[in-house]
Amino acid sequence: MRIVGCNDIDPELDDRPPRHADPPGSFLHGLLTFDSLFAAGGMRVTDSSSGITFLPGCCNGLEDWRAWHEVVDGSGHASFGHDPDPFAERLADTVRLAVDAEQDDSPVIELSITEFRRLLDGAEHDLTNFLALAADWVSQYLPDHFTPVTAALARTRPARVVRAAKAMG
């Protein structure tokens, strides 16, 4: 519902086709017609010992998943929106998550690369399970829209999750 709502923008504002006349098709219009979906919220990291929580900023979503891998396997840093300005960077064998990079005294969470990768693997596992559950739900409640809805949901997931979900289905 959240992904559908985030992408429910009237097609008159761009060059997408008009909404379908049937209620489910109309409701799903944005989900089914945008090439790049926005899945508001992104991912959060909470340090249970300190209580510090790293939250995505206002313009970061689940579809920005690949940025987390950029921290450990790419450039070594990534920004996750603004207001606040969460920023992640790799420093040798540590990942440092700054809650608000615009503040000199920002709270930070530091994780080993090993722990960070374990968390990413866990999140990816959860996303794979979500996609499987969503596919089951769609097959039961929106069977006429099964293929396009599950394909659209898969676009918001990392490539490894999509491959795993296809193998499951």
C-alpha cells in the first residue's frame, strides 16, 4: 500500500497513459506505469547499546538500496537524503554512519565491515521474504494484476533479491 501510495501521481502531469477505468487498475496506475518507483522510508540502522538511530532522509527510499553496497564495495561513501543529512562512509575496516553529516557533533554508529555486511545480508533476506509474501497476497486478491504488480514490486528490490524471488515463484 505504501509503495502504491507513494507513486499515485495523476498521469495528466506527465506522459504516462491515462488511468484504467476499473478501480484496481486505477488504484495501481502509478505502480504499474512508472519505470522507477519510489518506496518511501529507506532503511534504518539502530545501535541497541547507545540508542542512536540512523534514519534515511526525506528523499531516500527503499529503491536506493544499492547505495548501501556502494559504501563497502564502491566509492566508500553514500548519502541517504536530507533533513537530516544521513551519511555513510567506509574508513578502513569500519563503516561510520553519521545521523546528520551537516552537524559537527552528529551522533554516529560505527560497525565493522563484517557486521555491516551481515546486516545488509539480513535486510536482503527480509526483502526476499517480503516479495514472496506480496506475490502470494497479489495472487489471492489481485489475480488479474499478478504479473505486472509483482514485476513492479521487484523493481524496488536489489537485483539479487529479484533473482531469488523469481527462483521462488
